[in-house]
Amino acid sequence: AVRLVPSGGGSVQAGGSLTLDCVASESTYGRYWMGWFRQASGKEREVVAHIDTDGRVLYYAGAVEGRFIVSRDEAKNTLYLQMNKLQPEDTAMYYCAANRGPPRRWSETLGQWEELGYAFWGQGTQVAVSS
């Protein structure tokens, strides 16, 4: 099983930037879909972004689209989340995840995207944004 180790969290003032990275224990490019999630205190975990096995971005949450950039580096087995124009509501524990299959699918029945989940998770890295 792939192991994921995230880092890069910290404290920043509103309007600032941070970049999170998530180093995998094995090659993930071409093999694993990957994603970033976050969980604020007292709230449910939510998807931030999905990226496919070849580095194509599949999804950004509406709250971060236009401010966050997800990417992956094949040579370094690393997933990144560049976070710009951070706001206090971005304060959360951030998690990276990997899965051998797609993380979401279109549900004809529901008429919306259905999250399928990830099998492998890293520990969280805390991001705190002050106003």
C-alpha cells in the first residue's frame, strides 16, 4: 500500500499563500488518482480537489476554485496544493489521499457527481489563516 506524507501547513495571514506537498512512498503517476481534502473544527471533511493519474485536474471545490492549484510531480512522487489568497474560512486540517480507481463518477440516477472515496490517506497538516 502506498504511504502518503503531507507537509507544508502553517499559520498565515489572510491574503497570504501556502503550498502543501504530499510525498508518496512509491510511484503514483499513471497509477493513482489523488486528491486533497480538508476538515475544519466541528465540520465534516470536504473535498478540495481531485487530480487524475496523468496530472489532469478533475475537480476543484467551489470555495477554492481560482485560488488553489493542485498539481503532481512524477519525478518526485509528490502531490502539491498551492493555496493563494487564503481566507480565515480556509483554516482546517488538510489531508492528501490516493486511490487506484477514479474518485468520483457521474450518477445518471442522481443527476450529479457521486464521490467514491479514497483507499489511502496521509496524516493531516494544519493550516491556520488569521484575519
